[in-house]
Amino acid sequence: MASKKNNRKQHILEAAAQLFREKGYSATSMRDLAKAVDLKASSLYNHISGKEEILRDICFNNAKRFLEALRQVESGTSNPAGKVRALIRLHIQVATEDITSIMALNDEWRHLSEPHLSEFIAMRKEYELRFKAIIEQGIREGSFKAYDANIALYTIFSAMRWIYDWYRPGRSISIEQLEEEVAGLLLTGLNNNYSFEIS
Amino acid sequence: MASKKNNRKQHILEAAAQLFREKGYSATSMRDLAKAVDLKASSLYNHISGKEEILRDICFNNAKRFLEALRQVESGTSNPAGKVRALIRLHIQVATEDITSIMALNDEWRHLSEPHLSEFIAMRKEYELRFKAIIEQGIREGSFKAYDANIALYTIFSAMRWIYDWYRPGRSISIEQLEEEVAGLLLTGLNNNYSFEIS
């Protein structure tokens, strides 16, 4: 019974994420959402107190998921390149498999109210700093070039955003190919030769 | 006199882009804009017919600028890597020097009305296809790895988006360093060794 309730709730969160993506958070009403999950608005309120609760659930579920995955990567034995690659794979997997993650990774979390907004920003910041520490370790050890770690971090994060706009299951490209090529592009570069001529 | 009028118009477009970035296009009123440029709302209408005209001017000015720069790069003698690098530099320069470009490159252009929306989407699509043709040429010639050209294209485009959120003149990082490192990261990869171990 509890599990059935959880499934229903997850279904509501996914439908909400889909609507927020199409119309934006502000323009989506509880009435739109009730229609999307085939419930009367009054029944929907049995599951969820309102839009803000949905946004909060989605954002914090995803923030916890990313921090937990990061903790596992950090405690593994990979070198920094292997860790960065594992995190790129994680982002792509989540982006392609769970539409609710778009809220946490892109911009809609800005609609959270306080104190949730500050709490969420702190979790995001923690994730960024710990990801950056892995890049800094690679730079220190000489396996990464001496880039500015912020530039490397934000370029990597940002490079994965388009996947939300673009990837749909059934595209000719598999998730595995996407992971392999985006990670390859970011980690070893577009160019076949390590040094290349710009003529 | 014409030039003074153009300067005033450019000033209005820049102030509008700043407001759209902070509040979003939908939430920005002509009253907000008049206040930002220190004009009475009635005087503002002497310069501009309304929000939609501003959005249109900004989007098409930028689309033309990018297509013209692309044309110059295409007709140059650089190899594909040099051309991609030149385009990455162009994106970063525009992103750091002209705040109005954010509208054309990110999402606010979606607020354009027809037929302008379709016209703008066609210009964007043309830019993407011609940029992709350069990547495909590099793949064909063997100077780029045999990635899917769409994955490479969108990863590169997307990787530059964060610069709008993050870069401010006066940051410890210069535009030159930003260009050098983002282009380096995307073109030759994060890793110091072309092949690397993932342990």
C-alpha cells in the first residue's frame, strides 16, 4: 500500500517535471497537473499540498541522489580522470532516464522559497566544490593540464545541459554512445592529435 | 543625430537584455525598462514600439552577427580545428562583451511571435548546420575523432552557456584565458595524455 502510494507520487512528480519543462514552473497550474495525471484537482491534493511541495521534492530528491553518487565516486579507487568520467556518466544517465532531474540541474530550482532555496543552493555548492576538488587533484598530480579548475568544472557541467533539450529514447544514438562520446570529448578532446596546427 | 539615436537605442536594448536576464522576458514590463534607462514610459515609446520589438531587434541583430562571423570563418584558410577554435573564441567574445547576445543564444527567443519565431529558428538552424559541416569535414579528413557530429556540436555549444551566468569583467580570469582554456578543453581534452588509464 505504501509502495503503491509512492509510485503514484513518483508518477505525479514526473508528470509535473514534464509540464514544468514544457510551460515553465510559473505557468503550470495544479489544474494542468491534475489533467496530466488523470485525477480530479481535489484528489491531487490528497497526494501533494501544491506546486511548491512538488518542486521541493524534485529538487531535494535529485540533490541527495547526486551527492550520494559523488560520495561513492570519491571513496572509489579511480584516478581523477576515472572519477570525472564516472561523474559525467552519472549526469548523462540521470539526464536521460529521469526527467525530474532537469529541475535540479537547470534553472527551475530558483523558484524554491526560503529556507529551502538557501538549503538547496548550499547542497549544489557542496557538489560543485567536491567535483572541483577532484579536478584540482588531477591538476596537482599532473594528469590534467593546468587549467583554471572553475573553467574546467563549469565547462563540463554546462556541456551536458543540451542533453535535456535534445535526447529522447529511440534517437539513433544510445545512452552508452552518448556517455562514451561526451566523456571522450571532454576528457581527451575533439582532436586526434594531442598537439595540432591551427593554420 | 542618427548616430545619437542609434546609441540611445543600443542603450535601451542592453538595459532590456539585463532586465530579461534578471527577471525573465515575461515578467519585465515597459515600466521597468523605462526606469532602468531613466526615461518616462511615454518617452520610451518614442524609441521603441514595445517589448516584442526589443526582443526581435536583439535576436535578429545577434543572429546576423553570428552568421556573418561564420561566413568569414568558412571562407578563411584554416583547417577544421582552426575554424572550430575561431568559432569558440567568437562565442566567448560575444558572450563576455555583449549582454544582448544572451537572448539569441539561450532561451528567451522562444517568446518571439510568428512569423519572426520561424525566421529566427531557421537562422539558428542554418548556423548549426554550417558549424556541423566544419566538424564533419574534420571527421572526414581524420583530424577529428569519429564522434557523432551532433554530439560534438551540441556539447560545444552547450559548454559555453555557463559563461553568461558566471563571467563578469573584473573576475580574476581574463577573456583571453577563458578563450584559451575553454577552446583547449574542448579541442584537446582535459587529459595531459592522449590515452589515459581509468583505474
